[in-house]
Amino acid sequence: MMRICGTIGVALGLALSFAGGAQARDWFDIRGVPPPEPDRIHVCHGYTCRIATPVRFSGNDLKRIAGILGEGAPDARAERMAVAKAVQVFEELVGGRIGTASDLAKMQFGQGAPDQMDCIDEATNTTALLRLLASHGYLRHHSVLEPSARGFFIDGRYPHATAVLAEAGSGEKWAIDSWPRANAEPPVIQPLSEWKRARSSDELPS
């Protein structure tokens, strides 16, 4: 198993996304992926959003996710734990509908397989979910930011991207990183500053 999200395509994609004037462009616009709607997300898979499959969520789907986010009402920490559960449910629902239930942790050989996702796919999908949740008012203690990146080869690290939440009040930023774990497993959640400093995805919080 490869433990990096570091293909040349990913490197170039991240460079485009985070360099200069490209920062002013929306993450979804850069990738040519429609932004999330209140009941539909175009789910990226096949690496670097090569495939974007629309998935519509029923009222029961949204009710299930809303119930999970209700567990996060007390405070920001509880909400992050609820977000982790919501990501798991999201990936479970999506995996069964578009054939990505077998998506493995991190990056695999045979790049481009339609049932696998790299960090660009994962960051895009998690961000889409978070935006959908925010649009329904399910996030009380966080706002959704653009994905963030680390590593550009020249610093000795492979490129990697993650979805990001900002905590209300303190403004502290949190990485919501689904890529190090297999489909429907809880994402890695840690302060973005720690995520940025990590040398590789093997440096996960305990």
C-alpha cells in the first residue's frame, strides 16, 4: 500500500489550487465539479475528481444525518465528534450507491480505479458534505473553509489535502481528513496547525 497522496497530477492540482490568483477561485470551480446543493452532492472518485457522480439524498437520509449532528449541540468538541460520525454515514450511503464502498485507506496502486479515492477526492467530498450540513443549519459551532494543503516535494513532503472547519469564537482551524482511513471509517480530526506540520499521513493523533 502506498502511504502518500503524491502523484504528479495531485501535486500539480494542489499547486494550481493554492498558488497566487487561484486562491480567489472556489475549490469546486477549479476542479470543474458542481458545488453541493441542499440535497445533492457530486461525489469525486477515480483520483483527482476524474469522475464526479451526482448523489441525491432523500429526506430520510438528511433526517438521519441531522440526528447525528444533534449530538454535537453542546459545544464545538461535541460537534466535531458528531461531524466524524456524519462523515462515516455519508461515506456508507455514497459507497453503496456509486460503488466506492471498497475504497481503501490512503493511496493504492492501480491509480484511477473508479472505486478508489485520493486526497483530492476525499477533501472535495468531505467539504461538499460540510457545506451541505451548513446550508441546513446543522453546524452550530463551526464554519466551513476551503480545503488546505501541505507538502510540495521541495520541502521533502508529498502533497496532501484536507477539508477544514473553523471553530466559532476561537477561530481555531481543524483538519477533517478522510483519506488516511478506509470508506465509512471515522476521519482523522486534528488542529490544522498540527496537520500542517506532519511529515506524512502516518503521523496520526492517538
